[in-house]
Amino acid sequence: GKEVLLLMQALNTLSTPEEKLAALCKKYADLLEESRNVQKQMKILQKKQAQVVKEKVHLQSEHSKAILARSKLESLCRELQRHNKTLKEENMQQAREEEERRKEATAHFQITLNEIQAQLEQHDIHNAKLRQENIELGEKLKKLIEQYALREEHIDQVFKHKELQQQLVDAKLQQTTQLIKEAEEKHQREREFLLKEATESRHKCEQMKQQEAQLKQQLSLYMDKFEEFQTTMAKSNELFTTFRQEMEKMTKKIKKLEKETIVWRTKWENNNKALLQMAEEKTVRDKEYKGFQIKLERLEKLCRALQTERNELNEKVEVLKEQVSLREADVDLAVQVLQSCTLNSHEELGTPIDTEPGIQPDAESRAGSSSEKTVSTSPVPGTESVD
């Protein structure tokens, strides 16, 4: 409203309608340029908004991928827990069976101790070696158990996976010890096949060593896998936090852009309203201008008609002046002729010139001069209006 009032005041200061039209055209051109610039900026902002939306969609897809990966990892962890539970149950069943077997073996061992004492003396050296090996294995296993205990303190909060592995190792150690005891019991039971059983026990010990090595390898693999799992979980958490931060930033940017688009839309609407008002005013001014042009054309036609009438009247005045001059010459000649005639008559008659009644030569001359004056001073009709 204020801009329109200022524009009307500026137009009122101008004198001619042409200047007003030029000012309106200039203002209209400025408004068109501003509207074009605003449209360009709107297009740029729309492109930016489209890019932001694409980035948002891309981030959402990556976020969904991360969530799927996390769900897959959780399912894998659950499967590992189930597998560990099943292994634990199997080991517990095996331990129970082995305990039953051990009880039976101890009962049979107590019955056959008296018979095997002589053979035990012969095989004390071999048994001592085996005991030393078992002690070494026990120390190694104790070290492994301590390492597992230390690691379990760190990993106790992350699914309690370490305790299950330790229990597996303990169960397998019990299996090995029980197998060694069974070998000893078999040595004690079988008198005739002691040498064969000794060789078999050696083979079994080697197999148990191999099993222990395999178990160690499996434990190292499980540890590596668990460390990899921890690293992947840490990376996934970091990625999730970064994705959250980026999503928050993008939401802030989108809110700012939406506010800017609203401001630009309001400006664009205001400019459109002003342009519509200017267009309406221009139509009104065009109508006024056309009316002025029609009036000017009519005035020009009137001026031309008056000029033609003036020229015609001037020509008529000149013709009248010529006629009057001719009449004055005729009157002068007539006066001279009358004077000469009167003089001749007076001379013949002997009467004075001035006292003769009925002859007034000056009256005609005065009448002619008065007629000249009236002709010369009489205004020509229509000339005053032209001037």
C-alpha cells in the first residue's frame, strides 16, 4: 500500500501523461526484473530442496541398511547363544554319563586294586611320565582358565559368551582326564593286554593333544571372531551416531530452507499483487491516454478548421480592402469632377462657391473617409476567436 501511494505521489509530481507513462513503464520493467530474479532464486532454491530431499532419501536408505545389518548381527548373536546353549547341554550330558562311568570304574577299580598292585609297580615309571604330562596339561589348562577368567570380566556384559566357552573347555578337560582315567582303569583291568593298552593310551594321549591343539585353535578363532564382532559393533554404533548427527543437520537445513521458501513465496505473492495492481493502473492509464489522444485529435481538427477559416477570412479582407481602395479612387475622381463642374458654373454665374445651397463636396469625402474607417476598423467575424 505504501509503495502504491509513493508511486501515485511520484506520478502526480509529473506534468505530462507521457512522462507518467514512461515512469509507469520503467516501474513495470523494474518489477518484471525483480519478479524474474525472484523466480530464478525460487528455481535455485527448488533445485537445492530437491537435492536435499535426494540426500535425505539416500541417508534414510543407508539408515535402513544399517538397521538391517544390526538386526542380522543380533540374529547371529542369538544363534550363537543358542548354539552355545546346545553345546553346554551336550557337554553336561556327556559329563553326567562320564561321571556315571567313572563311578562304575571306581567301584570296579576298588575290587581289582589288590590284583593290580604288582603290575602298578612295573608301570610306575610309565605312569609317572603320564602324570607329568597330565600335570603340564593341567597347568596349561589352568593358564587358559585364568586367561578366560580375565577376559570374561571384560566381556561379561556383552552376551556372556566367554563363560560358555570356558565351560566348554572345562567340560572337554574333564573329558580328557576321564579318558586318561579310563585308560588307566583299562590298564588295570586287562592284565594280558597291558602293552597293547599302553600303546593305545599313548595313541589316545596323542589324539587328546591333537584335540587340545584343535580346541586351542578353535578358541583362538572364536576369540578373533568375537573381537571382529566387537569391532563391527563399534563401527556400526559409530556409523549410527554419525547418521543421526547428519540426519539432525539435514532436518535443520530443511527447516531453514522451508522458512526461506515461505518468505520467498510471500515476497513473490506480494510482487504478483503489486504487478496486478500496476497492470490495472496501466489499463486505466491506457484508457485515459486513449481519451487524451482522441481529444487531441479533435482539437487538432478544430485548429485546422479554424486556420482554414482564418485564411479564407484574410483572403476576403484583402479582397474587401482592394474593393474599398477602388471605391475611394472612384469617389475622389467624382469629387474632383464635381468641383470642376461647380467652379465652372459659379464662374459663369458669378456666385460664391461656399454659399451655394445643396452642394457639399466635403460631405462625400467625409462619408468616403468614414466608410473607409468603418471598413478598415470593422472586425472580421471569426478572427478574434482564432487569435
